[in-house]
Amino acid sequence: MKFEFIFMTDCQLGAYATFSGLSEAEVAELASRDMRAEVVPKVDGFEWDANQYATAIAAANSLRPDFVVMGGDMVDDPGSEDQLNSLLRITSKLDQDIPMRWVPGNHDIGADTVVPTRHSIDKYREAFGPDYYSFDYRDTRFIVLDTVVIDSPQDVPGELDAQMEFLESELDRARAHQKRVVLFGHHPLFVRDAGEEDTYWNLPIARRRPILDLIHRSGVKHAFAGHWHRNAIAFDGDFEMVTSGPVGYPLGRDPSGFRTVVVGETGLQHTYLPLEEFS
């Protein structure tokens, strides 16, 4: 039976303020790091980002998906209780019949917004639940990965190995039960090409390659991620890596938005919807 979910990512409450008040030189420096920003007056707080996220939640209520996935970077400052509380308050407006599934981003679980620690992982789990897990919906198994640990595991010994064992086990179980598998993570495995060099925007190839090997061995066809704050579709054979634009502040030419995904007997179809259509 056909069903539909929404993939949102990077609502990142507080990001607009972070990128406001930049000089021309600072905008140029960001561009050298593959981030497109604009010169706008300095603002404080996170009203702009909260309004974006509220619009996305209202849109989800109108579209009536079977569930929503938030693909990470829910807040800009992992230490801000105000940002977290506002995020959860807005999320509570999502219809109770539509589950929200969380995916950790580097701004949520990285102590310094990059590298996770034991404390930052525990804090995330207290607020959002497990940082990696699986859930089934009809004939599909969805696997959520903590790509922040995969990207930077150095301060949490054992977490990477535990997650890789979990992923292999989940893929084996899904294959045994003839379930389709869809992966979610914050960081894309790759943005343009499976063999591309390591950057801030993808997972290191030393850990990307073993995951891709598991993906191909298990016949996984689709993964969804955010982090890049713009859209990209890339393939490694018949595996599709979908990087989706942000609910919040864009860092490319794609507008703020989210992705609707229809799952049918013959595969997945997804469409990026600009948020302005729902304003």
C-alpha cells in the first residue's frame, strides 16, 4: 500500500542571527567554504527561524503525511535551552496523529557543534530519545543513523563500532524479512560523487566506504540527509543519496523548504516543496 512521509531538515533555530550582520569580507570567506550568505542587518534571537519551522509544521498538518522526519540541526546552539524549548513547543503543534521522528545533527549532539562527547550524547538522548534506531512502517524499515558520531567519533570510544554493528544487524534483519530499507542521517554520505574528497559537508571516505559496502550488499536504494542547506541528488550505482534543502537558513540558491516522499510498490518518488508556497 502506498504511503507518504515528509523529510524536513535544518530548521536550526538561531541560524539566521548567526549569519546576520556579516561584512562583505566575511560573506566572501564563507563563499570560499561553499556557503552562500547575504549581507543583512544584525539581529538577535531566533524569531525568523521559529516562524519558518512553524510554517513547516502547519504545512505538514495540511498535507497529512503518515509521519514526519526531522533530519537534524534542530537548533543552532546545542547549549541553548531557549532554542530547544521553542523547538519542542512548535513541534507540539504537529497533529498528534502524525509522529515526528528525530535525526541528530551536529548542532544538536556535537558539544562544539562538530564533535560529540559522552555528555552531549546523553543530553541529546534525554531531549529526543535514541540517536540511532530503526522503525517499521508497512513493508519498509527506516534506519536512523547518528552521522555526527560517524563523522567525528574520536571523543566517544565504542560509539562508532556499536553503531556499525547496529546498522549491519538491521540490514540483515530487513533482508531476511524482505523489507525495503530507507536510511536517514544528517550528513550526506556524499554530495556529488561517492568517491569525492572529504569535506565538511560529507562523511569521511574512510567511514563512508564501509557503509556504502553494506548498502550495496543489502540492496538499499535510498538515503535522505540534510546538513548542506541546499538540494543535491547523487547516485552510486542504483543507490540514491538525497540531500535536502533546509526549513531554515539556505546556504545555496535553493529556497527554504522540505521534501515529500511517496512510497509505493515500485519505489520512492520525492518532491522538494519551497516553504513560501505555504506562507
